[in-house]
Amino acid sequence: MNESKPGRAHLKIVISSIALIAALVLTMQLISHARQLQVLKTDLAEVNHIRYGLLNADEWAYQMATILSIKIVEFKLTPESREKVLQNLESILNMMIDEVEVMMIQRTSGQLSGMKRWFAGFAVNFDQLRDSVPSYANTLLLELNKPDNKEVLQQLLLDKLGVMSVATYNLDPMDPLHAVLEKHSCRDKETCQELIQEEIEMQKEVIGCRVILVILLVAAVFMINLITRGKINMAQSGLLILASFCLLLGGITTPMIDLEAKIDLLMLKLMGEDVIFQNNIIFFQSKSITDVVRILIEEGSLPMIFVGILVFTFSIIFPAAKLISSLLYSYHIGNLRENRLIRFFVLKSGKWSMADVLVVALFMAYVGFNGIIGSQLDQLTQAARPVEIFTTNGTQLLGGFYLFLLFCISSLLLSEMITRKT
């Protein structure tokens, strides 16, 4: 019976070691894929940003030019419009006749004899011209409505529209968008959106599988070594500490939360045609704890640096010190087990640890941002009654949050086990 107990402990160590090695490998792969996904999401948010869509003069000019081109090509005279066009043509012809008459009077006055003036007036009968104006206008309208002449007129209008479109351009810098298009070897926004979205979906599947596997493997290590009535040995303690380290490493280096607000669809009617803008990102951020610390410190102001130091201390330094102290305490190196600092981190830090507070704070931030963004988007939808608009709040918690949450739980279990069973 006594021989079987060491054998069981040895088997637990072997199985736990295999599970731990697999968890460490998967964690490293998870970090790599999470970084790639973070970059892809940022690129997609840049391509879909509202400054390249709804707030972009080039997009409006393109859609306006398309609508006007359609209207020019579809132009047909109705009975009502025909009468108006005839009236306008008659007015123009009468005005031209009046101008010619005035010009001839000015040129002939004082320069010709009375007989010559009479012949000049006889040669050009302006009253007869005025009586023929309706006939001329109708003939001119018939000529304009012929297919060949209509095509020439349409082409002239389209050329003029093209000149006006070129004169309308966006003043915002487009370099970030062009950089993303070049990075992904895309010709236009639509192709880039489809390409990046496909890559994002593939990365999400890979990351989701790895997060679940890491959690299951770490849970297996704890379960294998928790199910014992006796003390755990140093090897088991080391395995449990490394298992918690997997969760901590994944939790602080992979994004915890995505904050996103976008206009899914904005549609309005212009001259009977639809003007549509889709997937316009208003705001997007995807950050891990290490990203937040780096951004806060790089910001440069003292308040931000102070907050960055606090986050770094209580979310990275404090948990890491706790794991290292647990390792030193378990292996009973020298007199370190009696060291006050080591004993504090192993036995008493659970009462003072800010790790659980940080997780709750992140969760509250998620709920708060979720409510704020959702409220603002609802107000935007309500304010745009004449316009059909659909907004989306894409805020969501990511794998990093759950890994860090489970680390907090595992660290509490680890302290309890080391306290009672070493």
C-alpha cells in the first residue's frame, strides 16, 4: 500500500507535466495568434473608418456622380416636361431675335440712307421670325430627342459632371488607408475588407480553440493534484505554479476587450436613388493589459504615468511576485520560507491582491462602455429620423479576460493548497 502512494504521485507528476508542457506551447501560440488578430482587427477598423466613408468627400462625389449619370442616361421627355422645354426654347429664341433686331438697328442708324434702311428692314422680317418661333422650337426639340443627338448631349453632360467630380476631393490624409491596402496587396477598400475579414474569422477559430484547450489543460493539472488527502510535494507545487503562470501570461499579453461602435447601414433617398454607406467605424480599440500600460506611460503626462505604474504593479508585478514567492516557499530554499516578504505574498497577499479588483474593474468598464456606446448610438438613430440608419455596438470580452479571471481563481487555490498541504 505504501508503495502504491509514491507510484500514484509519480503518475500524477508525469500526467501533469505533459498537460503543462502542452498548455505552455498552446499559450505561446495563443499569444502569437492573438497579436496577429489584433493587428487584423485594427487594419479592418482603419479601412472601415467613418472618415473614409460617410465623412469622405470622395465617397459622396462618387455616389452623386453615379446618380446624376443614371439620371442623364435615363432622361426622357414627358408631355408635361415637353411643354416646359418648348416654352423655354421659345423664350430663348425670342430673346435672340430681339437682340439681333436691336443690333441691326444700332448698326444701320446714321450710316444708311432712308431707301437702304427700308431694304434692310425688308430683307429681315423680325415679325415673321417671331411668328415662326414655335415651329423652330418644336423642330429643335425633335432634333435634340433623336438618338444620335441625345447621345452627344448625354456625353457632354457626363464630361462636365466628370470635371466637377474631379474638382471635388477629400482634404483628410488618406495615407493610413493606402498603407493598409498596400500591406494586404489590395486594389480597393471592398477587396481589402473581404480579405481581412476572412483572415479574422480564421484567427478567431484558432484562438478560441487554444483558449479552451489551455483552460482545460490547466484545470486538469489542478484537478489531478488537488484530489489528494496528503501533502503535495515540491514537484507538484512547481507544476501548479507553472500552470497558474500559463494563465497569467495569456491573460496579460492577449487582448481582454474589444470596444467598437459603428454605423452598420446609413441609407437615404436622393433624386429617387439610394445613397448607401455601410460598415462605418466610429471608434475601435482592442488592447491587452501590457498594451494599456505601454500606452499610458508613452502618453507622457504625470497622471497617466502614475495610472500606468499602478496597473503595471497590481496586474503584472504583484501576481508575478506571488508566483515566484510561492515557488520559493514550496521548495524551501534556505531560510526564504521564513522571509516576511515571501510569507506575505504566499500566505497573506490574497487579502490585499488587486488582481481580482482589476478583473472586476475591467468588467465594469466593459459594462460601462457598453452602456455609453449603446446609448449614444441609440440617440444617433433617433436623431436621424429622415435617414434610415442602423448602428452596432460591437463591444465584447475576449479570451484574455477569461484567462486572467481564471488566474485569479487559481492563485487563490494555490495559496490555499500551499498553506495547508506543504
